[in-house]
Amino acid sequence: MKPSSGAPKRAPSPQRVALNRLSAVMQRGATPDRMAREVDAVVAQLRDTADAEQVQAWLEEMRDGFAESADAAAEAIDEVEATEKAARRHAENAALAMAATRDAFARHLTGA
């Protein structure tokens, strides 16, 4: 029998669950439209788990994080050799999906 490690593990925060979900979908090569739909679903779940003020803070934090990631992904395209067509297409798709994710969080922040 394995000895108990003491304190029970804490459940991941709703924000961590949301990020894990979005990351898993993005890793499967999701399109920008799919990422926008995933953000919509994630935001709905977040709104069910916390008050409006907390959700607003989470949305701002996630938008800002994805904004940084979208910028980095866009810059990464330039690092892929033009002769590597498949790699370049993958980098371009990843940048578009990241930008769509950022834009979807921004849309939820403005209430549009």
C-alpha cells in the first residue's frame, strides 16, 4: 500500500481547466473558427463558476496571455524557411488560431 502524501490535491482552478481545454484543441490543429467556438464554450463555463467580477478578471488575463502568444506565433512564421511549405503552413495556421482565440476573449470582454 502506498502511504498518503498528506494534504489532498486541490482541484485545478476554472481558469486552468479553460486553458488546458483550449491548449488541447489548439494542439490538434484547430481552425480559427473552431478556436472561437471553444472560447465561447469556455467563457460560458467560467460564467457558471464565478461572479461577474472574477470572470472579467480571468477574461482580461486570458486575452492578454493569448495576445502575447499570438504575437509570438506571428513572429515565428518568419523563422520558418520559405522552402518548408508544410511547416510554414502549420505556423501560419497556429498564428491565425491564436489570434482568433485572443479576439474571441476580447469580444467577450466588450460584450459583443
